[in-house]
Amino acid sequence: MNGFRKSDRVIVPRNSPNKALGGGGEGGKDANQGESGPKSRVLNAESGDDTQKGLARIRQAVERDKGTRLNALYHHIYAVERLRRAYLATRKQAAAGIDAETWQSYGENLESNLRDLSERLARGAYHAKPVRRVQIPKPDGRMRPLGIPALEDKIVQRAAEVLNTVYEAEFVDFSYGFRPGRSAHEALDTLSEGIRREKISWVLDADIRDFFGTISHEWLIKFVEHRIADSRVIRLIKAGV
């Protein structure tokens, strides 16, 4: 604080996370339907271009109009190329889920497996498997519950990076939590820079206990629907929350 009830000036990190994804928005055609506010419109995001150009147009659209609701996003998720990228980005040595499928075993018939997964997603026949639950020790002696999804579910979760493209445009530059290309170390670096440059009297550290376990899923979906108008994407999110 620079004074009583006065806000500090914003400390912006050297590298803007909102430009780190290298792609972003998708323009598409304005469907002029599903309006939810004075500036809202449903955006038809269908395109035959490659996956990265598709993400670029999505980002441009959400940056251009903060009221835009995006429609027809689902095909970005089940595109075989997107699923292939997601598979390759999955940790090779990660523990297997309830089906015991490993990165290596899935890759033995990768193309046919990805085509089958894509077809199931496209026709609405994909169903997430139960999460394998394990307990891992914490430094204080307590146990931390950990959920391990099946490999295909990890692939689908990564393929849904299109949502990262949408919401990255909403974040301010000095936000770091659970964002692609950002780390806690960078957050501490920015905090250190702010303390060095400004006259700081207080540093507040707060943590919400079991945030993901206590957040209202109903309200989470309501907030997602402010931006996402594709009902198939909403159903996919509901299946995973």
C-alpha cells in the first residue's frame, strides 16, 4: 500500500502471459443468436483451417469483443491433429489410470486409437472413465488424495486447450495461478520486483483450502456459459467436474 486505503500501482511482469500461447482467437461468422447481454453474440467458429490457425482466430475474436459467446468450438477438441498434439504432450512416464493403459501401449496403435477417440467424441459416445484414487504423503505427515485419470481422458483434457485460448484473453498480465507457461517462481519474481520498486507495507498471503473440492460446480458452469455457447463443450466439462 502507498497509503491508507490506496491501491498500489500495477507491477506488470516482463513477459506478457497473454501472448505466450502463440495463437488465439477465431473470428468465424456471427450467427446473431443466443444473445445474453447488450454486447453478446454467438460466434460461429467453424473452420477447415489447421488447428493452430483456428486457435488464432478464436483469440482474435475474444480480444476484439469481450461480450462474444463462442459457438461451434467442439470440433477443435475432437480434431485428430489436436488429439495427437495432446497425446504427445502427455507425460510418458505418468502413472496409468484405472484401465492400466500407458503412454507406450496406447502409442502402439496411435493413429487408429486417435481416430477411434475422435469419432466417439464427434458422435457423443465418449465417456470418461472413473478416476483412480491414490494417497500420497505430504511433508507434514498427512496424506494427500490424488486422482489419476485414464490416458484417453488426459488426452481429451489437453485437447480442450481451446478453452485456455478463450480465457487467457481475460486474465491480467500479473496473474499466474494455473496458467500455461507460468510458474510460481515467476510470480515470486514479480512480487520481488514490486517490493523493490514500490514502497510496500503489507504482503498478503491467502490460500483457499480444498478449492477444487469445494467450489460450486453449478456456478462454475454458469460462468463458463458466459463465454461458451457450444452445448457439446458444456456437456464435456460437466462430465469432468
